[in-house]
Amino acid sequence: MLKGKNVILGVTGSIAAYKTASLASALKKLSCNVDVIMTENAVNFINPITFESLTGNKCIVDTFDRNFQYQVEHVSLAKKADLIMVAPASANFLGKAAAGIADDMLTTTFMACECKKIAAPAMNTRMFRNPIVQDNMKKLESYGIEIVNPASGYLACGDTGEGKMPEPSVLLSFILRELAHEKDMKGLKVCVTAGPTREAIDPVRFISNRSTGKMGYALAENAMLRGADVTLISGPVNIPEVPFVNKVRVESARQMYDAVTEAAADADIVVKAAAVADYRPSNVADEKIKKKDGDMSIQLERTDDIIGTLGANKRDGLYLCGFSMETENMLENSEAKLKKKNLDMIVANNVKVDGAGFGTDTNVVTLITKEGIEELPIMSKKEVAEEIFSHILRARRS
């Protein structure tokens, strides 16, 4: 995912420095080249050998260290860097960076970099809240340097509050957002639905389906990485959150209908990947529930046709993509839905095919438009998401 990318990790004197080792390891696993620069104080918290073992590159501490190749110096590192992240960023580093002081290898390289710069502060709560530190962070942000807000919790000093460096996975997400994909969807507003809906029968029971939301979440993540402004409308799921998207949680089909209608008002692309429950108890269901010999009968009615309503009232410039999960006559049924619901594309699959369906990390889909049909081989759901949006972008340009 990050092959060919160069990231500099700056490490300052903080107990949180150990977390940066995990971040370096995660970047390396994604085929990223990682160079680590440590301040002299950071060496008191973690040994440079740790980073050298993880990255395969010499960890630089001393600006005047001659025990490395001549071209590996602060200007050369700055020139090849696609991104520099200082994590943990101490109050001392923030102050020096804000004042333009470059008196060690890290601040010198940071000053020389013209790439994206990110700082993740980590310090005692009282230090973090100090007006001077706050002003320094605001000043850095005014220069285009992104500040990752620290987490709150129990600190190494024994206090509880703001100042914890975020987990490596959070820091990695900031790097991936910047480097993992070309920003070919920048400026586009995308609405994605995901997961199942639940239709309450009573306070205990509900009607739902087997959707896990994995496909919808993969779509939201892909659009986000490509620079889109993403609204993810999700039913109840149990999968990791997608960072940097506007998340709207819903439970019933009606709630999803209302949320999608609102988001679609100014969206450029709507992708309905949610598996909405087809039926719900009718308005008089409570009166119609009958028990006999242990059986229960419920009067049902169809839930709202979200994508169909959008298609019937589609405005110029809105691209509508739906999903069609079939058990038979996949192409015929899906093409009929494409026409009936006035969609631009429908993503069809047969849930009986190996590698497709609910709960899997892969999918086997066919992209159907008015212009033709494209069958895709078995892919990860992230790869399917990539193909879907690439197809949509090509269609919008034509």
C-alpha cells in the first residue's frame, strides 16, 4: 500500500516513544521506507537499535555523526521524504519548531522538509494545557502543520487527562490518509450506506439480516483515502471504525432512509451497500401479533425503498450505485433493478458463490451499467471497492 513512499519518523524525549516502534513496524509491513530521527533525550527512553532493527535503516541522532554515507544527511532525507511525523512531539520540540529553531538533527530536518508535516504531542496534562504550548500548536497549524490531538487517560506521571500519544493504529491512519492513494476523488461528496437495519417486533426481538457491513466500510475507506468527503451511514455492525469520515449511526430502515435522503441532497455519489431489512411489522403489528400453540404471527409491510426513491427523483450530477444480492437469475434480476430504480450502476453478486456473500473478506461481483457488464474475479472487499469507484470515476468523466 505504501510501496515507494518515504516516511520520516521523529522521536523526542517522552515515555510514549515506545509506541513509535510499533508505528515503524506497521509502516515497514506496508512496504514503506522508514527513516527515524531521534533527539538526544529520546535515546534515554528507547534504544536506536530498536528502530534500526525494525526499519533496516540507520537511526540518526547526531547532526554531525560521520558514521554513515555522505548523502544521508538532513537535506537529503528532507528531499526524498513524502511525509514527516514527529511522534511523540514534546513541548520542547513544539516550541522550537514554532520559533524556527533548528539546533539538532530532528528540528533541522523538520525545517528542511517541504512535504506534509504532522506532529503528535505527548506530555503531562498541565504542560499540554499551558497557554504557551497551545499557542505554539496554533502557530504550527497556521503554517500547515497538522496536529494530532492527544488522547485522554492515565498518564505515566500518574495524572489523568489529556496528553497521551494516540495509539500507533491512529497515527498510521493519518499517514495512510495522506499517502496510500492518489487523491482522484478530492472535492467529491460521497454517501455510503453499510450494514443491516433492524425492525423492532417488540422490546426484545427484531427483523434483520446477515449483513456485517464489511463491503460498505471498505467503500467508505477507499473513498476517504482517495480524498473524498465521505458520509458513512451505518446500521449496527461490529467492525473497526473508518477514520476521517462523517459517521451517522442508524438502526431502522426509516432512520436510514431519512439519513440518506439528507446526505444525498448535496452528494455527488451515493453507494447503497447496506442490506436493509425488507420487511417491518406494520403500524398495527402490536395488535396483530397472535400466539397459538407457541407460534407467533406478525403482520408485515415493506420497508422504504431508499435507492429507488433517490432514483425516481434523481437530479443532474448525482451518480447512484446500488447492490443486488441474488440467489438465482442474478444478471436478469439485477438488470431489471437497474432500470426500474433508475440507477447508474448496480453491483451484483450471487450469495451462493464461494468467496461472496455476508461475513467474508472477499467478494465476487459483476458491475452492471446501461453501457455494459463487467465481471470481476474473486477479490478482497477493499479491492472491489477500488474497482467500483474507479469505474464510477471513468463514467463521470465520459
